Amino acid sequence: MTIEKIVFRVAGSIILVSVLLAAVHSKGWLFLTAFVGANMIQASFTGLCPLAMLLEKMGKKYGSAFKN
């Protein structure tokens, strides 16, 4: 599995879980949703993603996330 696919799955999972926790527990969990979204936006501009850098150090390879 490529770095991009792992990053998408982890970010999507965190967002869904934090929204669920906000609905059933506390609205404070929406700060986690906002943090993940803000990180995704900054990564699109800078190319710096902490999870991607960690995965690269662990030996994962970059790939083509979307095929045309």
C-alpha cells in the first residue's frame, strides 16, 4: 500500500471517528476534525505531511493515488 493511500485512510478515519465522538460525547472533538482538515490544507500547499514523512522513514513508497 502506498503512502498516499495510507494518509487518506488515516485522515478519513480520524475525521469520521471525531465527528461520531462529537455527536455522542462532546462537541470538543470537533477540534480534532478541524486540526486534521487544517493539516490537509497546509500539506496541499507545502507538501509537508508528518504522517507521510513517518511512513517514508518506515520504508513505505510513494505511489499514484489517483489513476487517470
